[in-house]
Amino acid sequence: MKLQHLAGALTLGAALCLASGCVTSTVDQMVFNEPSQGIGNSTVVILGRRHASDYDTEPDFVECVGDHIASGDNSIEVIGELEFVNDFYPWFEPRTAPLQLADFERMIARQPVVAEKMASLRTQYMIWIDGSTVRGDSSGSMTCAVGPGGGGCFGFGTWSNDANYEATIWDFTEHAEVGRISTTATGQSYMPAVVIPIPIIAPVQGTACDGIGDQLLQFLSSRY
Amino acid sequence: MSGLMTSVPDSKPLLWLAGALLLALLTGCGPAEVVVKGDFPAPTMEKLPLTIGVWYDPGFANHEFFDEAKSRKDSSWLVKSGEAQVQMWDTLLAGMFARVVPMSGRPGPGQMNPAVDAVLVPEIAELQYAIPAHTNVKVYEIWIRYHLQLVTTGGDPIADWTMPAYGKTPTAFLQTDQAAVNLAAVMALRDAGANFATSFARVPAVQAWLQQRLGNEREASL
């Protein structure tokens, strides 16, 4: 009987895996000074790191994490990345964005107008997300043909995607970096084709977004 | 009465179709053209208590970059960045200085211009671009090297320096080559603005001039 249950579970797992691609993910976190009562009427801004030469943190990933937090606890106000970067131009461009909290504090000490604007936004936490999702190994082959009677494809392709992100939390009240959360996710996507190619895409970036978003919610929200 | 009714087919639609086909073919042969368009935010920073003049040479204000195709499978490119350059520099300088005055001519002896503390003359020394067809990397990039001059209204040099700017479009998913090049150019212009705003007071000759104009205390806070 137990063997039947195990077989059933394995079949269900395989079916789910095939329907959406397989993703494995891990999340690590190290946080201090968690606000036990939540962040009150303060705001949070989430920004992507874009200073590396070989990758950029995707704006849609940053937006996804912000949406995850805002939908998990609607009392948390998350300021949009583009809106913030435009409001504080030129201080958060790839060339000028502060890499350390001390750099940021030095900058606002020299630019009182930036400090005033930050105060008006009531921003207590600035969260920097650094990382990207890259396409890994791929294999398989597919042939497509078109003739007078129609067309179609035949074959099979598979590829992997790897997501690797780290979120760093700056607390302006404590004047300190209060946490780092990292997540990795790996997934295999498939594309079988018998006449019509059917892509089965592994939601690697979405899984990484949920992983990092959940941990940030636990940090920021009193409900979690 | 019997007869065969014949009608001469209206040739106008055929002519239109032929014209449209010819136009499409000619368009396919022409260079890929990008007129750079974007929004540039005003800088949030302490304004320098100076009246700065700005002069855009016609070569700058109407700047175009043309790159001829190297082979038959490549296409030529024409990137028109002049209008966007002027838009970005006007917005930037208005946020950096207490007052910005456009000059009526290039500063020089005998040239009648409004009285200002100094005149900035930006020029594009070089512009390069890269698209995936060139590099096999899914990134669209633009590099600009500016030649910047700060002069008196009489044309005497105060400072003369070069400044790089770089912009890239990391992903061009669902975008045309033209849209991706435009976005890379807008990013390069934003980078130029950010670089200028944060490095202007650190250019040694500018620093010395600011010290003379504003005194040590004010200059040190920049």
C-alpha cells in the first residue's frame, strides 16, 4: 500500500515537474535588528545593482520582489525603482550609486537637498538586489519544415537556467547594514516538438523572486 | 442586342501596390535610422550660485552618427542624437547652476553675448555603438566621448577636459534593433549627465576657478 502511495506521489511530482519545468532553490539569510512591530508608516525602496560589466540586475526582478512584498503586506509602501532613481538623479545611476552605506551618508551630508527629499519620503530601509538569471547548458535538436501542405517541427530541446541574487538591507534609522539574504534557483526547461513545439519553461526567476520576497516580508512585516 | 462587355481594370490600385512595394524595397536598402528620444530627469543637488552660459555648436545640436555597412548582410546605421543631447544638457545645467543662459554665438573676441560667469561648450569627440550583430552578445551599447570647454564670454579658456559616457541595453527582448539602440543612447546620455554633475567640481582647472569665484568654504562643500 505504501509503495503505491510512493509511486503515486512520484508520478504526481513528475507530472507537475513536466508541466512547469523543474526548479530547485535555496535561500540563506542573516538579518539583525528586525523591526518587531513592522515598519509603521516608513517606506522601503528596492534597487538593483548595475555597476558590474558583465551583468545587470534585471529591473523586472526588482519590480517582482517589490510587488511580492506589497502584495504580502499591503501596509508596507514600496517605492518604485524607476521613480526613485529619477527623483534622486544623478545619485543612483550605475556610475554613481553608493556601494556602501557610508558612501551614501557622505553623499547626503554634502547634499542637504537629497537628505531633505529622503526625509520627505520617510524611507527607512533601502534594499539593494544584486544578481541575475543566466541561461546555462542546452542540448537537443529540432527540425522545422514548411511545405505546400503545411509545416511543423519535430525534435526535443532542453536547457537550464540559473538564478543567483543577494539582497542587502540598509537601515537609515540604525545607520547600518542590517541584513543579507541570498537565493539561488536552478531549473531545467524542455521543448518537445511533434508538429507544434510545446515549451515547458521552468520558472527560475519567479522562484528566486518568491524566495527572496518571502524572506524580506519576514523581516519587514509584523504579520509574518 | 448582344455584346461582350469588357472593362478595363482600374490601374490605380496596381500602381499604389507597386509604389508601396518599391518604397518597402528602398526602405529595406536604406540605413537603420534612430532619432534618439527620451526623458531626462532634473538633477537633485545643491545648485552652484553661478550664472553659466551654454553654447551648442551646430555640429553638436544637430549631431548625427553614420556608420556605413561593412558587408552586404549588415545594414548601415544613422543615429541622430543632437536633439536629445540639447534636451539632456539643458535639463542638467538648469539643475546644477543658479541660472543658465543660452549664448547667441560661440564665445570669442567681438562676439556679443549676455554677461555670465563662464560659458560651457560641450562637443562630441567620438561616438561608437555595438549591436548583437557585431559582437554576438545580447547587449546594445553606446559609448560617447565628450570634449568639454569652460571659457569666458571673451573665449579665453578656463578649463578643457574630456568625459566618457556609456549606456547599454542589457536585454532587447521584444524590441527592435532601433528601439534598443535608442534605449542604450538614452542610458549613455543619463550617464553623461551623472558623470558631469558629480565630477565637474573635481576637474582641477574648474576646481581652481570655483575656488577663485566662490571661495574655499563653498568650493570645499561641492
